[in-house]
Amino acid sequence: MSRHALRPALADLWTVAERRAAAAGQPVLLSWSDTSEPADPIALFTRSSETIRLLWYAPATGEAVVGLGGRRLPIATGAAAAGTVPERLARVWRTAAAEALQEGPLAPLVFAGWAFDPHQPGDAPDWASFGAAQLLLPRFVYRQRGALAFQALQAIVRPGETMPPSPPASRPVGRPDSQTGQPRIVTRRDLLNRGDWQRLVETALTAIDQGTLRKVVLARAVDLVADRPFDEERALRSLAERYPNCTLFAVAMGSSVFLGATPERLARVTAGTVTTVALAGSIPRGADAASDRSTVAVLRASAKDRSEHELVVQAIEQALAPLCTRLSVPDAPVVLSMANVHHLATPIVGVLRDGLGVLDVAARLHPTPAVGGTPRETALAFIRAHEPVPRGWYAGAFGWVEATGDGELVVALRSGLLRGSTARLYAGCGIVAGSDPLTEWTEAEAKLRPMLEALAGS
């Protein structure tokens, strides 16, 4: 639809919203949407000149949500910050969406994201604009479900506020196509060398042997410097091609971009049904078909990996049970095969009690033992005390949430934080009784590979 056709319909809706805001003495959320011509989600994200850019994309199904521009909704902090981060986000969004003025097929929508540990949101200057958590109302939304496509314009309308003279275009672009030439890595610095990693894993194993911990997930960080700026579009297209069964995500805040391709869904809620997955226990893929079949057999037979996986299944089941009237948990995991690793995976489905949404589920689930450990608070305290680099949004959560509470959040794994020609990549491994430091180092290298290949082709 052209901008000329957009404007009269939007102007009428804006007038109604402004009058309602004036009568109520408070701002009103406006959402106008319509069908759209299909677009390239990655291009929409990478070529926009907006300061805030957001992408959630599942290449295997073609489902995508892109958000451009907009505003950050205020989140309570300090003494006023009651509850967990997702609980606070849920309260803010419910309040904003309660009296929303909606026209068209799409419900109002926000993007939500938060750090793995809100008490340690990240030390890198590039994380400064991300903070501990964000609830982002995009001004422009593009949504794709298979062959269907939609666009939406959203705004917070205040009493007496007139509509901007030039609403955003339905195809916002401002950046050029991908640059020519693959960036070359000039330096790579592991922020934990092998010796430090071995000592860290041994410290964790001592705590496990003493009964303080049952499992703790330890993360490594790697800093890269390239000979030219990293190309986020090239990186996202590489991830989509090589890892189509993962979910691509990207969050751009000014000049910093956090992106990745995660295999792990935290939770999806659709019309009262919640789906999630327990993902723990992994092994690098074999070099050929025969060795790859052998690695699958090794993973299935591994008592260490099955034990690690069962801890995650139990934690998710215990977290969801109070929220659900019915919960389905398979007796045994399946093997989820990615281009670089095999994972043990158990899909879990439940029927939520009335009035609950995806942020309510996230408040119970995150962080699961798949990214933190168990017991949860003991594992988090161990990570704070012993990991040398705060994780920022790595292993945090990111996704989209409708006004109804429906939405999907993923765990931000297989990811990196980019700024110009510098990048920080992350990978983690679950440590349980029987873990071997060298094996875990090799597994983390396999988990770093997707981002290394996407950024520099190696």
C-alpha cells in the first residue's frame, strides 16, 4: 500500500486516539495495520537507517517479525522494581495495551529482551545502550507468516499531540546493499585461555563433588578485530542459509548490533497453549556420515549428557506445572541436529491457565538450567563470582509479544555483539559430574563456529 493511501486512514485513527487521550488525561497506544506485499526481512532490518532495529526470523517456516524505529517503554528500576524482569515487562505492557486503539489485522506488538543476569548486564561499552532489559514499541512493524505479509504503524499518542507530517514509509530503507569483500579477522583474543578454562571447570567440578551444585553452565567470550567493519547483512544471510532450523534474532541499538542464530526456544504462547523445549547435552558433529552417526550414538548413550538433560526437563516441568491445567512431557529426548552440533532435545507443551501470556511463562523459566544451572540461585552466584566477563544479553531472552500476551521468546545463544570492525562472541557449556575440561573446550569451539563462519567465512 502506498504512503498516500496510508495517510488518510492513519490520520483518522490518530484523531480518535488524540481525543481519547485528552478525555482520559493519559497517553493512548495506537496501532494501524494492513496486508502488505512480501518483503525480505533481513534486508528490511539491515538497510533501515533507524536507530532502533529489531529482527526475529525463523527461516525454516518463513515466519518473521521486523521492528523499526519507535520508543523504549519505561521499566521500573531500583526500589520500585518489584518482581523479576519479565514480570515487570509484563506489567508495563499490559498497562500500555489495555486501552489500545487498534485498526487492522495485527494486534499491537512490542519486542522484549533482557540480559542473562540483570545484576550484571555487561561490562563492554557496546552493551551500554542495551541495559539490563528493554521493552521496545517499534514505530513500523513488518510481519510475515508463510505467504502472508502484514505491516503496521504504532505510536503512543499523548493529549494534544498532532500526527507527524510524514509517517514512515512501508518500505523503509536507508543503507546500501551488503559491502563487497569478506572481512578478515586480524586478531582473536580468548578472554579465558585454555589453562584458565581448565581451572574454572575444575573449580565447578569441586563444587559439584561437594554437593553445592548439580550443574553450572560456564561461558567463554572471544573478542575479534577485523580489517573492515563486519557486515551484519552478510552474517544474517549466512546464518539463515547454514542454520535454517534455528531462529535468527538481531537487536540494533545505535552503532551496536547483537545478533545470532539460536536453537533454543524459551517459550511460545498461542491462544493459551505454551510450547518450549529442554535443550541440554550436546556433541560436535562428525567429519563424515559414518562418524556423524557414531557421534549420535555416543550422545544417546552418554550417561553424563542424559543426566544433564534430565535436570533441564525437570526444572521446566516444575516451573510450568503451576501455570498450566495440562502439561505434556515426553519420556525420552530426541536428537536435534544442527550444522555444527547434535543436541538432546525434549519438546514440552502445556495449556495455560486463563490470563497468562508468554512473559508470565518466561518469568518462571528464565534462566533454565540449560544456560544457568541448578540449583538456580547457587549457580548464578557461582557464575557471578567466577566468570571473568559478564554475559550481557548472551543467554538472555529476546522476542516479540502481542497485546494478547501471545508471542515467542528465544534464548539468545550462538550470538555475538558487533560494533564496526570489532565483535565479541559467546559460547557456553554445561558442567556436571563427569565433565572433562578439554571436551567442554572443544564443544564450545563448535558452538562458536556459526558466528565465526557468518562474520568472516572461517
